[in-house]
Amino acid sequence: MQKHQEYSYITQFFLYCSGSSLSILKRTPSEINKHVGIGGTIFFTGLLATLSGGYALFSVFDNLWAAIGFGIVWGLMIFNLDRFIVSSMRKTNSFWKQFTMAIPRIILASILAVVISKPLELRIFQKEINKELVEINQENQKTLKSKIDSTYQSNNADLLREYNLINQTLKEKDSIYLKRQEEFDLERLGTKGDRTSGKAGYGPLAKEKEKQMNLAKLERDQYREESKSSLQNIQTKLDKLQSTKDTIYQEDSKVLKGYNGVAAQLHALSSLSKKEKAISIASTFIMLLFLILETAPIFVKLIAPKGPYDHLLQNHEHDFEVYNREKIAVKEHKVTKKIEELN
């Protein structure tokens, strides 16, 4: 029979990782390989969790040392949790009873598999995700601009309507003046028309035409002068409105351009999975790989027949339980005896 001291350091390390009792394993050397395999799975799952957690934090804070520190802590936590899940399982004579007891552990292992796999998926598909983020950002920019324009459209439309109305009225008055000027020139030159006499010279009708022309010019000039301040005021409001829109757009655009954290990358990966079947399949298989890694030690314990280690562990725990009950019974007997003596 092998002694515990004769095992290699690697074997001892993986046995420790498995959470198995080394004192019991010394008495069951045939079980060593199985428990080394379980310990190796737990260790490498913790190692992958370290890389995954470190990368996830690095992608958020862009700080290498913080990422390394967090990755190590996260990996140790996952390692310890996996070790506890596997070591706390006990073999019984009924498979379904074992399976029922293992369901919470399987659910927890499945959740851990998803948590560990996602950051690594983000790293594997980083180039595709970055490209998708650019497209998402461009689409968000368009949506933002449309939303801002829609918000200020009512005020902008009212001001433009008033501005255009003043300009239209000014054009009409200018058109009337030009028409009156043309009639005056035709009358003075003696050109026959619907509104001219055809007699050349500066006669009574020419004087009347000149009067109408001067009146139209006066009305046009007065309206132009009166509306100048209104046009300037409207233009100032339009410029201010545009400046406000530009400021809001620039500020919100900065926020959108910074949309590249873990949540944004997960959104991009989800979008890519819907567009590209190959990425969807690859992503699914990566998650399944980690799911298998996480649940493998549990299913190994479920499927494997009850071996010498399990029998010895069960006997050891049973002996302790019997011993504990005896100790309690002895104490209760002593307490009862003292009470009887006092009475």
C-alpha cells in the first residue's frame, strides 16, 4: 500500500483541490486517480475563472494590476466554491436520491459556467464585437439626432414659419412697388397698355402713377424697417435653439462613444449571434464547454459506482455520529442524575 508521503507534489496538490480526505485516500490507493482527475478539473476551472474575471475587469477599468488582483480573487473564490460543491456530495445506494440532492449544486455550477464563459467569449470575438459596436454607435447617433430634432421641431417650426411669413410679406410689398414703378415708366414714355393712356410726358396720369409708386415704396421701406428687429430677434432665437441642440447632441454623443463596456460588448455579442449563425453556434459551444467543465466533477461522482473511499468516508462519518450521540447521551444521563440527587 502506498503512503501519502510517496505521492508526487502534483498528485498531492490535485488531491487537495478535490477536497477529498487524504487520510482516507491513504487507505484506498485505487481511488487516487479518480480524485486526482476531479481535483484537476476543479483547479483548471478556477484557473480559467481567474483569466475570465481578470479580463472582464480589465475591459471595464483598463487597469492591469487591478485586473490581475481581481482575477486571482475571483479564481480562488470559484475554485473554493467548486471544491466545496464536489466535496460536500455523498454517495448513497439510490442514484435518484443522489441526483435530487445534487440538483442545487448542478444549478449553481451551471450559473458559474455562464459567468466564467462570457468574458472569455468577449475576448475570443473581440474583433467582431468592436466592429459591431461601431455600427451600433452609428445607429445610436442617428437615433439621438432624430430624437433631439423631434424634441425641438415644434419651437423651430413656429419660428421658421414667422420668419418666412415676414420675408414673404416683404417680397409682396417689393413686388407691388416694382409693378407701380413699371406702370409709371410706361405712362411717362407713352406706351399704351391696360393701365396706361399711351400719351408720353409727365401728365396728370403719370403724376398719379408716380404717387402710387412712391406710396408703395414708402410702405415697403417702412415694413422692411419695422420687420428688421423682428427678423433679427427670430434669427437670434433660431441660432440659440440650434446651439442648444448642438450642445445636447455633442454631450450625449460623448456618452454614446464611451458605450464600450462589458454590457455594451454583451449586447454586441447578442446582436452578432442573431446576425451570424457561425458566431451563435461557436458561442453556444464555448458556454457548453464550461458547463461540462463545471458539472463534470459532480456527474463523475454521480455516475461512478460507490467505491472504497465512499464506504470508508461513510463509515467514518457514521462512527463520528454514533460517538457524538453517545457523548450527548452520557451528558444527558449525568444531568438527569444530578437533578434526581438535588430532588
